[in-house]
Amino acid sequence: MRRDEDDGAALAPLYDAMMHVARLMGDAAEAADWDTLAAARDCARLLTTRIDAASAGQAMPAELRTRRYAVLRDVLRQDARVREALTPTPAVLHAILDAPRARASALRAG
């Protein structure tokens, strides 16, 4: 087996795991499951470290580069899901800001 095939064999499962973790982060953010999101973030950091170590200074076969770009695209899509879930829309902000006023008005009326 050639060295680049060895590298691919070591990196491919790490890339698959990163894709899974990124999707878990997106799902957790949309479900407002902050504990799972935090745990998945920590796992993503560990995977990033392992991927960096496994690929340091190594030529990457074309097939693995293609896989890597697919994973990166998916990770970016999942990151967008997380950001969307964490960023309140104007309607949500309005509801949050109006909630104390509505409660105060109800207390005064009641």
C-alpha cells in the first residue's frame, strides 16, 4: 500500500466523523439543545486537531481532496444552520423586547 493510500485510510473516517458532528451541531442548535451543541463543538475541535495532525505535510490524493471539499461544504452548511438558530430574527427580538411590557401592562390591568 502506498503512503498516500495510508493517509487516506486514516483521514477518511475522521472526515466522516466531522460531517456527522457538524450535522449534530445543526440539529442541536435548531432544537435549542445547548448541552448537546456544546459537547458536539468540543468533539469538532478534537476532530479538527486529529485531522490537522494526520494530514500535516502530507500530499493528499485527489479522491481524498474531493471528499475533503465535500465535507467542508457540508460543515459550512451546518454552521449556517447553527448561526441561523442562534441569531434571533427581528420578529423574535420584537417579541422578546415586548414581553416585559406586555406583562407589566397585564399586571396593571389585573
